[in-house]
Amino acid sequence: MQRWHECNGLPVHHFGGHKGSVFAYEEEINQWFLNVSAGSCAVEARVEETLESGKRSSCQLTATANEMWETRSERNIHSIADLYRKAIADDSRNAAAYAGLAKAILFCSLFDMIDGSVAYPSAVEALRRMPQIDSEHLDTKCSAAWIDVLYSRNWRQARAGFEEILSKRPTSFALAGMAALHIAEGNILKAKGYAWEAWRLNPLVSSLGGILCWAMYLNGDFQHVLDLVAQIRSGGGNSAFLTAVEALALIQEGSISGKLAHLERAASDFPQNQTLHGILGYACGISGSKARAQDLYAHMARQSEPNRKSNGYALAILSIGLGNKQEAIEWLENAYAEGSLWSLGFRSDPMLKPLAGDPCFIRLANKIGGTTHYCAETEFKRPETPSFLESALVGESI
């Protein structure tokens, strides 16, 4: 009684002073019960109102993030991820927000904005926390398939995932995933077909144009890469990944010395992109500026000391430019272990042709794709095919 009186305001009276026996009037007790009950209902109503407000806010944030995803870029992807995180904070059962966050994290990893050793476990955790009832969400399956390609290396399961999505509702992210899977298998012509469909579905996303250009580069269509990059830029599109693919194509087209200034500008435009610095270092190494290449290598290697998997592809290219083939293979193995998008192209990448006959490189290449045996003589042979863009424009199907 005393506790109720002190904590909940129970009306009591005392016989014989403050320490005497207590009593209460019936009408006061009844009124007290009514007040307590009303207060409890009011608290429940406020809690319910707060939850509903959180759900509305979460849905609005998710809808905004989904709209931004359709024009995703290296510039706005962090804002997209932040919106999905806020949506989850407002409603922890918003499945679409978890699926969106996983996609945003994967995008950052694909295009060298987050280290794979951080990105993939985070994306897996986002998918794990989704409410069980929504585990069949197509966006969830798309992110899971990308994780299978780059993190779990479960090629068969990845293909099944992408094929299921494309049979129900084709998305540019799933089409790009299918292109990446075919690149890993060394089937570059099919990869170009899927990459073209992905970009055609959403041409405002520069990274999709970058994946198409990358597939063309892996097929040896270097001049067509340069032409398409110029057209994408004319429409206001650009990205670090697109610029890196352009730089790789430039390396393969003619003399290097006259292109150093262009490569310097590209690395300066995207100072956080290590691939561009690795390409610049390679160009310096094979054009006589070995000291500059060694300085770049030392600087990039120091940056990756906390995590030896970082910058693997960039440092491998630079090592080739310096003539250090075994070191290059070690960096490629790190890039593969990290889950780098570039690692899917090791079987066909013209930059890696000097390593083609090395047994260690052959073992690494045979880990990629999982369906066909690597053969240097066929992988690096430039196919005699018409311009992909010419074929695509007249309706060639995938």
C-alpha cells in the first residue's frame, strides 16, 4: 500500500498521525483505478502512434532511396545507403530497406569504394536480418547472387539466382550480375550482351556503361571502348570505374609515352581510385619513368598495410610495369581473396597477358568461373568479331 501510494499516487489516510494505520475511502479508490487505467491506455496509444509514425517515415525514406538507386552513381551512393539505414532505424522490420542497404553496400564494393573484406560481411548481415517472410524478395535474391559471385564463389548458385530474377522481373543490377558471371567464365561475347541489356535498361547509370566498356575491353575492342566512353561523357556521365576502363584501353592502343599526361589527369580527377594510380604506375614503368613508378608502388603498398588485400589489382598491374611478375601474381591472389570485381576478368584481361604461362597464375585463373578450364592460348586471343555496338544496334539478342 505504501509503495502504491508513493509510486502511483494511491489515496490513503492515517489513523493516529503519519505512522498510524492507513485507510482509504471507496470512492477515492475507484477514481484512482479509473485514472491509472486511463493513463495506461494513453501510454499504449502514444507507443502505437510512435510505431506507426516510424513505419510511415521508414516507407518514405525507402521510397526516396529506391528512386535514387535508379540513378545510382559513385557520387550519390553514400546518401542512398544512409537513407536505407535511417529507414531501418525507424522500422526494424522494413524488409525493403534491408534489401536496399545490401545493394548499396555491394555497389560500393564493386566499384572500389569499400574494401570487400568489410562490404561483403555487412551485406550478408543486412540480408540475414530481413524478416523471414520477405526472404524471397527479388532484390534480396539479386544481392545474394552477387555475393555468391564475388564472396562465396558459388558460381552455380549465382547463375540460378540471376536466372530466376531475370525470368520474373529483369533489372539492370541482375543483368550486370549475369554479365559479370559470364566474364568470370571467359564467355566475353555473352557478357557483352548482358552488359548491353543492363545499360540499355538504365542508361543514366554510368557504372553500367562502365561494365559494358569493360566487357568490350576484355574482348580486345579497345577503340570501341574509347568511342563509347567519349559518348557517355558527352551525355554528362562519368565515373572512376568508367575512367579506369578507358585508361586500360588507352594502354593497349599504341605508344604509351604520349598518354602519360592523360593518365595523370585521370588519376588526379579520382584521387581515391587506386586502380587509376596503378595504371599510371604501369605506364610510367614501361615508358622509362621507373623511379616515378616505384614511388607510386611504395605509396600504394604503404596504404594497404592494415589490410594486405586492399588495392590488389592496382598493385598487380604496377608490379607488371616494374617487371615483378611473381609479386604481381601475389597481389592478384589478394584481389581474388578480397572479392574484387576486377578479379572476374583475370582470365581475359590483356594487362595480365605477361603472366599467362606462369603455373601460379594458371592455378589462380582456374579458380575463377568454375565451369571451364583456363587456356592462355584461347583466353587472350583477340576474336575476329564485328563491332559489338554495330551488332547490338541492329537487334542482336543475348
